[in-house]
Amino acid sequence: MKSDFAAARVLLELTREELCGLDPTSEKMRQALDLFIEAVVTAQHRKTDAQIIPFPTPFPDDCPHSRG
């Protein structure tokens, strides 16, 4: 099962909006959520490892593209 990073990001951003108080606890919670949101964005846009496709060996002698 794959994680839905886009949905997680939306929920974290909505949670952050709810912590709109100016008290120290709300400010610390927003800072912590910012770190989580950044981690989710990084995971969401991370590229998977590319598959390496081997380059074909030299052309056969009867190929019109062969060198020689």
C-alpha cells in the first residue's frame, strides 16, 4: 500500500491553520507542523530510482548504420 502524500499534506496544512493562536504552544506546534509538511513535500516529489537500459552492442556488419 502506497502512502498518499498529497492527502497527508492537505491534512497537515489544515491542522496548521487551526493552530492560529499567538501563545507559545501554538507557535511551537506550527513550527513542528512546518517540518512535517516539508518532509511530506520532499517525499511526494522524490523520484524513484531509474532503470538502466543497456546500450546495444555494436551494429552487425550488414546494418546500414554500421561504421566502416
